[in-house]
Amino acid sequence: MGDKIRAYNGMIVLDRVIHTIERHQMFRSGERVAVAVSGGADSVCLLHVLLDLSARLQLSLSVLHVNHNLRGDASRADAEFVQSLAARLDLPFTLDNLDLSAAPGNLEQSARNARLACFQAQLSGGLATRVATGHTRSDQAETVLFRFLRGSGSTGLAAIRPVTRGDIVRPLIDIERPEIVRFLRDRGISWREDATNATLDFARNRIRHQLLPSLASEWNAGLTETLAHTADISLVEEAYWEAEIGRLAGMHLSRRGDACFLSAAILRSLPLALGRRLVRLAIQVSGGGPAGDFREVAAVMELAGRTRGDGRTQLAGLEVRRSFDCLRFGVESLAEEYSLCPAIPGMTRIPGTGFAISLEMLENLETTSSPENVYNNWVGGIDWNRLSGPLKLRNWRPGDQYQPRGVPAARKIKTLFQQARIPVWERAQWPVLTDAESIVWARRFGTAAAVAAGPGSARILAVGEMEVR
């Protein structure tokens, strides 16, 4: 009778894993799966479950062990145990030995990043098309509670994804840890115990051994399942939001170089839930980390909501700056002054920008009526004979002023910026051409009235600008 019960329990686990695999479309037929095996109960169970299902799912399995070398002889014994297990099951084995002695910051996070790098090496090197890890429903519940206590929103509460974009899959994500132990014991399968899993020095272990059991005893006996359902609900909702935010980002979010741009007016017009998520995406794609936390997002929303169109807020590794209606998400760039001798004829790149100016000499055009040979918004015509010194291309500097053609009096370039609503982050590298100490041309604002070419000009220096990427 006991054998039948054990067999029945094993079949339940296998059936539920099959259901999880099919629900999340974890594998295609013929998949090469590297099973990450630490030697602990969860990963050893995963290996045997997938081995049982490999013929049915047409999977080709291999065993991957990442030795973090953090526990001396115990780490080496784990590696030997997993290598021996792979040999008994006649499966290919890969051992990745890590050296984390010089790892900066949080050691646990460094170990996780190094482990993920090993997984990606398997995938990018063609050794596997999927990496399977032994995360369980118990891990899921602990992660949800841990992130909730740290203040995560619904994105964080989605917790451990059954399938990641990096082709990592978690077939045991619907199986609880006691079921795994029972599965292994019923089959007489041994595993290794990591002594660090019992220490209360780590926050996750305190959640596992103290907080969760206490909450389950005093508040909700089915708390693990409840927390796992929370992750499931959040995951489905996040899939919807990702599609919706992707659609909105395509409409309202623009990128130039390493920076991201968003209209403050658009942000104010969106429902708060959409606005917050669009801000988080802007932070993420601009290099500010996976996502902004609540305070960072709130600071950006407050910046967008101001009556005045200026200001900035500093996030972790990122600056968000407003100028007029535009928000710029990016690393603050330090502008450098430049002063160049432009090529005549030729094209000269403007340092620190994606633009260049072109200079071309035109002869004997007194009878040409094309306005493009004189001046329009993008092309300036300078009467070469009115210049009194060598031309220099430099960036605008505070105090610069000149009288553009068609303007009744001299204007400070700063005033022209404000009138044209030029964002502050574009101004520092703004190019001007000077004749000795006088400005004879400025980007966007054109040729100075004093040297502007006219119908009687014998030699004209045509000035144009273009994007160069």
C-alpha cells in the first residue's frame, strides 16, 4: 500500500509539472535543456522530474553546476556530488568555478549576477536553448513577501517569473518544498544540505524560518498558496501593462543618444497609473536601473506637474531635467567649450552633438533669385567680402548677442533660445560662427544682418546644417 501511495504522490508532482510547462510554454520539442543543479533538494528533484519527462517532451538534458567557492570544502563536496549524480544518470556535465573574492558590494547579489552570467554563457554558446532552475512555489511565496516588505509595487510582486526573456525556466514553480522532499524520499534519492540555509543571518532565511511559519500559524494556514497566487495575478497583469506601456511609449517616448524624452503635458494628461509606468520605463531605458522606486517616480511626476517649465530631480545614477514642456531622462552631460577652424568648403562636426555644419563658397550669383542662396531657416548666406577676419566655429557662451537678419535690433542669444523654446540641455554646445569677435551666424537663428548676402553679393558663403549620427 505504501508503494502505491508513493507512486501516486510522484505522479501528482509529475502531472503538475507538466501542467506548468504547458501553461507557460516552457519547452519546444527538441529543446536542449541545461539543468542548474546545486545539489540541494529542489534542483535534484528538478533533474529527476525532467529526466522522467524528457522522452515525453523530447528534451535533451545536461547538468550545470555553478560552484561559488564560498563554503570551502562544503562547496567542493557539492560540486563532486553533482558531478557524480550526472555520471550516474549518464548526462553531460558542466562545472563553472567562480571566484567572488573581489566581488564588490552585496555578496549575495554578486553571486546571483555571476550565476546568471554562467547561464547566459550556456545559452549564447549554443550548449543549451533553455536553462532550468529549481525555484519552487515556496521560493515564490518568500520572494513575494520579501518584496512586499521592501515596498515593491505589482511589478515586483510578480516575483519569480516562470519563464524569463533570457530563456530561463522554472518548471517546479507550482510545487511546494515539502512536496519536493516527499518526492525524493519516496524514491530514495539523496541530496545535499547547505548549512547556510539554516542561518538567520540572511533576511530571506528569517522570512523562511520565522516570519512565514508565524504568519501561517496565526493568520492564514494557506499563506504560501495565497502569496503564490498574488505573484500569478501580478504576472498576468504585468503582461497586460507591458503591452499597453509599449504602445504608449511608441507614441510618446523618444530617444536620442543615451537620453530619453517625454512631454510633461502628455504625462499630466494620462491616468496616474499609466503616467507612473511610463516614467518607470523612461527611467529604465535611460540607464537608471530596472525601474524607479515610488519616491523617484513621484519626484518626476511632481516635476511634470509644475506650472513653471523648468527644474530637475536627481535619481540614482540619472538626472531628470525639465525645460519648457520637455522632460529629459539621462546622465547629466558636462559640456566642454570648443573653438574650431571650420573647413571651407567642407563639413565640420559640432562637438558633443549629432549635428554638423557645411560651408560652401558660391561665386557670381548676383542674378540668382533662389532664396536658399541667401537665407532661410536652415541655410545662411554670408557675404564673403563683408567679413573682416578668419572664421571660427565655437559654442554659444553666456552674454553672446547679435542681430540676426530680419530682426530690428541685437538680441542676446539666451533671449532667442527662450523665444524659440530651445531646451536647456541643447544650448551648451550650440554653434555660432564668429568673424574676429563678432557673431556672423548662429544655428537656427541664421546670418547676422551686417554680413548677410544679398542680390549684389559677388561671393557668398552658404552655411547649412545637417544631422550626423
